[in-house]
Amino acid sequence: MIASGVFLWIFQSRELESILNAGIETLKMNRTYDILFAMYFVMCLEIELRKSGLLDSMVETLHGIFSDTKILLAAMPAFLGLLPSIGGARFSAPIVDELSRGLNLSAEKKSAINFWFRHIFEFSNPIIPGLILACSIAGVSFPDFLRHIAWMTFVALIVGYLVILHPIDSNLTRHKYPHGKNLEFIIAISPMISTFLLATTLNLRASIATGISIAALYLILQLMNRRIDLREILIGAIDLKMLGNILAILFFVQLLVDIKILDEVVAAFRNSPLPIPMIIAGISFVIGILTGMSQGHVAIVMPIVAAIDPGNLDLAGIAMAFGVAGQMLTPTHVCLLVTIDFFHADFFKTLIPLIICEIFVLGIFSTVTFLTWG
């Protein structure tokens, strides 16, 4: 990421001040530390769940409820994806890893499962910051926009199942498992639920909400006599490689802003002879790839939608769908980075099924939009 940023800087700016400012701004932004601490606390949570045996109890209980592991492999990342924390795929990665034991799945397959299904609610979760921001900027009603685009969640679910999960041998995924311990299951998922509630009801930052949740779980484990060395948690959660990668991504995005390359991309599309919907789709997809976050492509593209035709649900929907597609296929997306890092997967091999999924998703969306254009 740093090399790519420097490469663009050489051809675009070559002013040392741009790189220095990008570095300083990255280190000054509250978002940087919110992401870093949130990721650190998520790794603390994983250690707590694994060392206490709660992770095993959770998987055992879920197996007792569902007979087909393929359903669980989709359901758990999707459920945890309702909490829109940056890099939150680290919540579900160890659960997917545990569920897939004995299925002979490659690291890339597990990465694709965890990453894809975690993000199927990008089009329908009412607390996704990108959705809220999109409606505000584009001048569309929030309920109307949800009704207009929420069906894409079902498309993403079905496409993901057919492309990623269906090829898994069903004979391996259908087993009878004993019922787990319900109380331990509730305790295991309580940090996810409490983080969700703290973030949505009290508007706490992801890092603060996650920190409170893992501290509460630690106290509960102490009361259950499942004592884990606090030092082992705090030191074991320090993953300098992953935290450094996140810093590199944030620096790259900030450098794109400072050298004004995003402005030039937008200007190039706006000056092209292409139809307006294709221009919006192209800008959104490219900006989604460059920024890797919904707030990024929404903040840049939705003002263009508002300037062209304020309140147009079709244009706003195109911007959202293609922006999300871009952010799903880029190493600037923190969730993809931490997923690949957890499973030690190959980036390009993980990307292949994701590209296939997005081709189908965008194809279906574009066809429906063309046929129903208002």
C-alpha cells in the first residue's frame, strides 16, 4: 500500500510536503486510533473466547441447532456483520475457522466465506454509516432508499451461497452434533451484542464499545472460575503486522486526498461522453476500490448525484451498489486485510470467487435497474 501511494505521488505531486502532510494527518485523525484500538480489543476478545473454551461451546451449540454446517458458515459472519465496525471481520474469522474443521476447506475458501457474508447487509442495515450518509447527501428519504436497495442483501446472500458455499460437499456438512450449553453460548455471543448496543444506543466509538465488552467478559470469566492470565490476553493481542497494515491503508487513503488524485478521477469521468448512469457507476466503483470504505465512496460520489439530480433513487442506488462492489475487491478494505491475515490466505486466490460474486450481483442489479428506471 505504501509503495502504491508513493508511486502515485511520484507521477502526481512529487512535493515532499504532500507525503509529510498525509502522514501527519493520518496520525492526527481520531479515526486512526479508533480503528487500531478496536482491532486490538477484537483480538483480545478472540483470545478470551478461545482460551476459556467458550468458542468451542458456541460452535457445539450451533451445530445442535442446525444440521448443515454450510448454513452456519453463512449465518455467523452475516449475524456479526450487523455490527458495522471497521475490521469487524476479525470477530467472525475464528468462528468460521472452527465451524469449517473437518471440511477440508482451503484458507482462501474460508477467507471468502468470512468476508463475503459479513457484508451482505451493506444494502439493508439501517445503522451502516455509509447508508445514512448517502441519504443525507443525495437528498433521498432514508426509508425510501432502504426499500429501493434492500433487496440487494438477498441477492448477495443467494449469489454468495451458490458461488462460494454450494460447491462444498454436502455429505461432509450434514452431521448430528450434541446440543451445547445454552448459557455458555449466550455468554460467548454477549460481547458482540453488547458492542452492537453500546455503539447504536449510546453512540460510542467502536473502540470504546469493544473495550467495555471485552472487559465485562473478562470479569464474567473470572466469576465462572475460567481464569485467563490478563497479561496473556493483553500481550497476545498485539499483532504488529496487522496493525501496521491498517496504518498503511489509512496513510494511502489520506495521500490520495492530499495529492488530489480522487478529484482528478471524478473530473475525468464527469468530462466523458458516457451516459450519466455509467459515469456514476464508474466513479463509484473506482473510488470504492481506492478508499475501501463506504463512507469514502459515498462522501465523494453522492455530492455528484445530488448535483445532477437530487432525490433520484435510481442514481443513488447505482452509486451505492457499484461503490460497495469496489470496496469488496480491494486491499484497502480493512476487513479483507484482517481476514486474509487471520487465515494466512493468498490475496489473489481469495479475490477470484469475490470477483465472480460481484459480476453476478452487479449484473442482476443493473438489469433490474434498467428495466425499472423511474
